[in-house]
Amino acid sequence: MGDTSERDATIRRLIRWAAPQDAVRALLLTSTRAVPGAAVDALSDYDVILVARDIRPFAAERDWVADFGAVLVDHWNPIRPDPATGFAVAGNVVQYADGPKIDFTLWPVALLAQLACAPALPDELDGGYRILLDKDGTAARLRPPTYRAHIPAKPAAEEYQALVREFFNDAPYVAKYLWRGELLPAKWGLDHNITYLPTADARVAHGARSRLGGARPHPGQGPGAPPPGGPPRAARGYLRGGRARGELGGALRDASPLP
């Protein structure tokens, strides 16, 4: 768990700022900090929905974000229609010099009112929300979150086995790049070509921590040029189907949805 006093201090600062401003009608905290029991720390973001009578002044006059601390850097998205509702929305990401990072989303009151009558919540709220301020009682009419909005669907057995085969087809290329000292292609392969299998493994576990995430590094792995005389030990393991491949295959078989 994170630093409760620091977390509460930021939330209290948000509420104190919004309470006397008539233009601000509600504040909602979303994402990880709004999920009971979620693992947060002092560097976890604050994701805040600011509900206003008119979002345009908050998007045009940007000095208000400095009311929460010295701004180190910020990024602003333009006002644009929300694809799901058609309402004009905006947002920004603000990193403060004293540590907190706050992601503000600007909603008009009409959008919150529509969601209060909707049969289901959008993913942003269904993943978890906490009402910080609700001057008109509109947010209190929202449905409770299920906290399941971002849990990925379990893959079909055929899809999973296809990913296993594709993984073992692509993995040797990473070992070859490492042996050649070509770190950028190796990183590209790790980041883009073989990450889909751990993702599928997590889907099998219904959002739980992937079993592959705790795999131990094998001897010979690490930075530096390959030694003379052939590939490093880990690379040889992948290329000839040795220990690395066997251990990974065992983990995949244990996680497979097939009977």
C-alpha cells in the first residue's frame, strides 16, 4: 500500500480547491487509487474527473493546475467529442515538482447526468471510482463499479496454442540478435514480437499476475558483448531447445486453457 498521509493530503487539496468554486460541480477519483485493496505507492497517479458547468474556461485558462503545486511539466489534450457520448470533453496530464502526478479529465455536467441514468457505466468508471465532491447529488446516482472493466477476456484454446507456436518461432531471433550484439533489434523483438504470449497468459489467469512474470533469469543473461566462441548460454538454450525453452514450455502448459 502507498503512503496514506501523502495520498490523503493530495485528495484534501483537490477537495478544498473545488469546494468554493461554483463552476465545479463534482470531482471523481478513478483508476487504481479508487480500487479497494489495489497496490499503490507514493508515485501512483491521481486520475481525477472534474465535472464543470462549462469545461471551456478550464481548458482555455490553464493557470488553475498550479493551485495544486509547482508544475514541472504538463500536457493538454484539446476539447473534442467523446466517441461514446458525443459530449465535448478535454483533459491534461500534470507532473508536479513535489512528486504527485495528476491526470485531469474535464466533463460537462450534462455528461455526468446522462451517465447517472445509464444502464451501465463506461469502462473509466466501471474500473473503479470514488466520489470526492458531489454538490448536486448527481454522482451519487451512478451505478456502483464492478471493478471488472479492464479484466481481459480469456482466450480460446486455439488462439492460445497459436500464440505459443508463434512465440517459439520468434524467440530464437532475440537470442540471435543478442549473440550478434544487435541490442536494438533484440529490444524490438522483446517489446513487440514476443510480448503477446505473457499477455495471453495473464488473460488465462483472468487478470491475475502472469506466471511467466516471475521467471528466473538463466546463467549467461545480462548486458555486454557475447563472449568469443559462440552464443551465450541463454541464447544456446533457446536455439537448441534446451533448459530455457523447456522451463517456459512447462509454464505455458500449466497455464493453458486446454484440458
